[in-house]
Amino acid sequence: MPVLGRTKKDVLSEFRKSELLNAARAVFGKKGFHDASIEEIAEMAEVAKGTVYLYYKSKNDLYLEALRFGIGSLVNPVRPAASVSASASRLTATRNGQT
């Protein structure tokens, strides 16, 4: 039975992807892309190697997702402050007749 529009399968899938992503970030961070293996990532996430491929097509796809996550975690906290700063700059320019 769906809860808030999400099924048990959706929740499990989201959890599994999160676990795989955390394991991948740890392994890639320690070993780098070339020396990391899907086997190590699966072992750290406590899943079978084939499970990794259910969620990610390749080591490259998993690496890119890990990068997106890392970049997002750096950018997202800064984004609201940057938006406020840009709005303040536009307001100052408007007040000074620089539109």
C-alpha cells in the first residue's frame, strides 16, 4: 500500500541507491576511479555485485552520480546565499539608476 505516493519498493530502491552511493564515494575517495572496483563497492554496501548493476549501468555511471552528489552537497548550501546576494546587487543597481 503506497504511503504518501511512495511504495515499499520505491523506498527500498531509494535506500539501496543511497547505500551504494555512500559506499562508492568512500571507495572512490580512497582508491580513485581506476583502482576502485564494483566488487569493493558492493562489499562495502553489503550487497551482491549484480545488485550494483541493477541501479547503475557501469562503474562510470556510479562515479558520475557520486560526483553529482558531492558537487550538489557543496553547491546547495551556498545557493540561497548567492541568490540573496544577487537580489541585493540588483536592488542596489536599481536604486542607483543602473538598470
